[in-house]
Amino acid sequence: MSLQQTAVLSGICDILVGITEEGRGDEAASSLGYGLTLARAASAHLTVQSASIRFMTTALPLCGFADELVVAENCRLASLARSAAERAASDAERAGVTCTTESPSLMHHELVARLSARTRLHDLIVLDAEPLAVAPDRDLMEGVLFRSGRPVIVVPAGHNAFSARRLIVAWDGSAQAARAANDAMPFLRAAEAVEIVCVGDAEKLLSSVPGVEFAPHLARHGVEVTVKDRPLEVDVAETLRREAALFRADMIVMGAYRHSRVREWFLGGVTQSLLARSPVPLFLAH
């Protein structure tokens, strides 16, 4: 990344990476490497919240043995979370990034509330992607999106380093899309190429191309932008995936949950589909 790009990203001052230790042993936190390299590129302060899920004991007679097992598991998860935080702090020190770590042990609803509150003290949050819609980490991510007022970068597995040379803005004219593009402005201004992608059927694209109206706004902010109209292929999410591959995009900027979470959960939607399978990190805002 050039010095000019770094100067643009310097407007990002506080980054929060949130990881959750569930003790499965197969958790690969791409968000840690991504958040660390982003903080280094932006000369930003990095906060790593490495939390562990705490399970409740029963406090009932004749359940002493079960309660001991729960206490032991809580201790094990808390230890793993602290170890992850210590590794993150060590990596940050070697990279020359100022880093603060915390390792709370909380029940799931407490963790959602705490992370949402902590995010309000930062410019953005970085989380790992969770393909399963019913998984606790997905609920955590959605809670942060709806309750924090801050954008979230969702990092798929394998994307361990920040890159934002080529960006796609998924534009449908909605308030959510406008919010996402505005929140992502430091990345858009620093990018080498930005493409506004409008997805719709052929008749709709011929009669109305909202991206053409939005492009001058980005250009006035110093963004090198082009507009691409894409006819619908299978569905909107799949069309965006294919366009990201063709454009060699490093990130997709999009508004999250234009429809309600309940509707998307039952009927499907662009946000749910891309959270389940995205070729690149997603910059989301609601």
C-alpha cells in the first residue's frame, strides 16, 4: 500500500477484533491476522477481545458432579481465550502495532451486549465469518450490526491479511447501501479501483440505473469509480460472487439486512447468502 493510501486510511484510528473461544479446537481466526494488518496499514490502535462462552451451573441438589464439570469447562475456555489474547498481543508488538487485549468470560447474551457496547468506542469491528445461520457467532455478528451503530468487516476463512486495492460497492439505492458506502469511504478513497455493481433484470436496468446517479457522489470524494450493470444470474448474491471474481475484488461493500432478519432467515436474502459463502471479506453496515 502506498504512502498516499496509508494517509487516507489514517482516518481509521480504532479497530476492534472480536473472537470467541468455544473450545472446539478447529477455530481458525482469520480476523486476527486481517485486523492486525489493517491496523498496521492505518496506523490504528488495535483492541482484541478474546472472549470465552461461560456456561451456567445448575445450583440444584444432587447435581454437584455436573456443576464441577461445568466449572472445569468454563476454566478451560477462559484459559484458551487468555492464551489467544496473549498471542495477539505478541504478534502486534512484533508488527509495531499498539494493541489492547481483554478476555472476558461471559454468557452468550452478555457477550453480545458487551461487544456491541465496546464497538461504539471504535471505528469498526472485524469478525470471522460464520457460515451457519443458527450458530452463536452469527447471532453475535448480527447483534453487533444492529446494536452498535458501527460497520463490521466479516472475514472468510483464509483471508489472513488485509487488502483493499479493488473494491465492489453493491448498490441498490437503499439506505443501508448508502450507509455502507459512506462508512467505507476511507477504503474507497484508498483503493486503486472501485466498481459500483447494480444487479437487476434487463428491463429494470434499461429503465433505471441508480449506480449512475451515485457515482458522481463518490467521485467528488476522490474515488476512482466505474459502474457495472449486471443482469440477475440465479440470484443477487450469486451475481455479486461472480462479479467479485471477474473484477478480482478484495472486498465487497454492502448494506446489511435490507429486509428483516426474520424474513431473511426464513425466505433467504442477499445478506444471509453472502454471509454463508463469500469469496472475499464483506464490509457491512446497517
